[in-house]
Amino acid sequence: MVSGTLLSGVVSVLIATSAMYSTPPVMSVYAVTVAV
């Protein structure tokens, strides 16, 4: 499950980066992440 953990890490960084830029779609990305 290393790939899964890595993917989660990448997604977390992506969400954090989006949050820093104050992008509204952040919640959508988070919702998709939870769905996956």
C-alpha cells in the first residue's frame, strides 16, 4: 500500500498548495479525494 500512501501525500500537498492560493475548487478536490 506504499503507492496509496504516496498518492495520499501528493493529494495532500496539492490541496495545501491550492489552499495557499485561495482557490475555491479546493473543496471539490477534497471531495473527489474522499470519494476515491
